[in-house]
Amino acid sequence: MRIVVVGGTGHVGSFLVPRLVRSGHEVVSLSRGSREPYVVDPAWQQVTRVVADRDAEDAAGTFAGRLRDLDPDVVVDLVCFTVESATQLVEGLRGHVDHMVHCGSIWMHGPSDRLPITEEDGTPPVGEYGTAKAAIARLLTEETAAGGLVTTSLHPGHISGPGWPVINPLGNLDPQVWRTLAAGEPLAVPGLGTELMHHVHADDVAQAFSLAVEHRGQATGQAFNVTAASALTVRGYAQRAARWFGRDADLRSVSWEEFRQQTGEEHASTSWEHLWRSQYASIDKARRLLGYAPAFLPDEAAEQAVRWQVAHGELDLPADLVSR
Ligand SMILES: NC(=O)c1ccc[n+]([C@@H]2O[C@H](COP(=O)([O-])OP(=O)(O)OC[C@H]3O[C@@H](n4cnc5c(N)ncnc54)[C@H](OP(=O)(O)O)[C@@H]3O)[C@@H](O)[C@H]2O)c1
């Protein structure tokens, strides 16, 4: 099949594009061309790269036409964030492509009230991003149910892997958290440390996209959670991370107010966004319909990210600590 991947050089695309090439597909990767894929792979030599700015072309109303001109059988859309943008694509591709596969987020679900969260029983989303992802997923399901474009939406957890910072055990991106755990020093944890985070390795997300493309019949009109098979609590993640450095986590429970004061507003509010939702998504549907079988535990995905950052001088930790 001829497959256009919109946003093919990002976290997911870096793993997905080579997978699609190895499955025998003709692949076109579209991006603004501002970065190379996160993973070096010879498969990229067989990929056609197209430079375009989706936002600018959405604004001009020309993006769907550009994709049509590329004559794809399948469009994988990894960077769509508004209903308007999704609507343009659906209307422009209807009758022209066999399948459109969209990347959503488990933040299409709100703060958890029953675990694990299935595609059907999540609480309503909160915040602009998750609300838009939920609305796009609904739009796509309705489009397909009405006999229009065949669509599928896949909803990853916190995408993790080598090449970029990973959400840490406190649910934020503060590098000091890793230094504290690596040194075995006391780590202030807001609340009890029982909230959940659901990471997924980027290559497992890529596996799910690849399966959705191969199993179009099973994926038609469906939304799927795409996460690791298990989720980590704050304390479980912190304990496992401390062990990478040969330490035990020394966790000290503090109030959210104290945490905000100690950590600063930016990291505290990122923590709040993750921990308040406290999500653990079920992947039963993706396993059943697509044969999805994630290869990485969430802490393995996170460990790869941290080791990569240390090895590339992007996280200031004693290198010998991470090599234990
Ligand atoms: N990060 C997470 O933890 C997470 C969790 C759940 C869901 N998601 C979803 O995952 C998707 C993002 O995937 P990702 O993590 O692979 O993204 P990413 O790493 O941010 O990569 C984005 C890709 O899209 C390209 N791109 C960005 N803006 C563009 C534009 N205006 N026009 C054309 N290309 C553009 C980028 O290349 P250029 O910069 O060169 O254009 C790159 O290839 C989003 O739909 C997001 O909602 C992410």
C-alpha cells in the first residue's frame, strides 16, 4: 500500500515509518523538515520525504488537497489537534483514500473513576487538548458509521523512548527528580504516591498503528487505547527508578501546597495534570481486535529514555550510576 504519514519524524513516526517500510509498503513522510527522526534506520532511504506545514495549509484550506495529490491508499495522521483540522481532512479524503488512522490520546478520558479505563467508559475529558482529542475520535467514529471515510483512532499514553525527556515519577519533566532518586536523597511526593501514570514505548505505539493499517477490517470505525500492559503508581515508578541507580527511593509525602512551593508552578502544574487524572487504560480491545502485544513495560520505556539522555549529555547524572 502507499501510505502517507503526517508527522513521520516525531516520537511515533520514527518507529512507525521503518516498520511500514519493512512490511513492504511505499511510505511518504510529511513534516516541516525541521528535524530528523529520533532513530537512525536504513529503511528511511526508501521513504519519500515531503516538506509541508500542516497548520499553514489547514489555514489556507489546502492540506487535504495536498494529501490527495500524493495519491495514498492510507493516511496516518499523527499531528491533528482540532476538530476543524480533522473535519477538513475527512471531507477532503472521503472517497479518495481507503483508510485514515488518527493519533489521539488517553487524555480523551478524564480523571479516572473505574480502572482500567476502557474506550467506552472513561469519564468526560477535561482541558482543551483532551476535549479536542475526544471530539475528534467521536467525529471519526460517526463518519465511518455513516458510511463515509473508513477511519480508526489510536489513543496512546505518555509516549516514551530514547531521544526525548520522559514524564518522571512525579508526573512532570523536572530533571532534578532523577538527580534526587539517583543520589538516594529524600524526594517530596505530593499526596500518598498512589496516583497512576500510564506510559507506553513509542515503538509499541508504532506497533499498534502498523496493526491498524494491516487489520483495516477489524479497525474500521474503532477507537483503541494504546499503552503498556501495566501502569505505574508514583511510588512504584519512583522505587523502580531509584533501583536503576542502585538506590532505594526515600519518599516523603507532602501536601500539594507544599509541593507547589518547593517545585515551582510549572513542574507542579504538570504533575497535577498527570496525577489528578490518575489513569490506567485497558488495552484489551487492541489486543483482541488487532493482536496488539506491547513489548515494553512502562518502566522499561522510561529507563530507555533516561539512559539515552544521560548517554547524550542531556541529563546531568553521574554516568556510572546509570550503567549499574
Ligand atoms: N507525547 C506524548 O506523550 C503523547 C501522548 C499521547 C498522545 N500523543 C499524541 O501523539 C501525537 C504526536 O506524536 P509524536 O509524539 O510522534 O509527535 P512529535 O514527536 O511531537 O512529532 C511531531 C511530528 O510532526 C511534525 N510536525 C509538527 N508540526 C507540524 C506541522 N505543522 N506540519 C507538518 N508536520 C508537523 C514534526 O516534524 P517537524 O517539526 O519537522 O514538522 C514531527 O515529525 C499527537 O497527536 C499527540 O496528541 C502524544
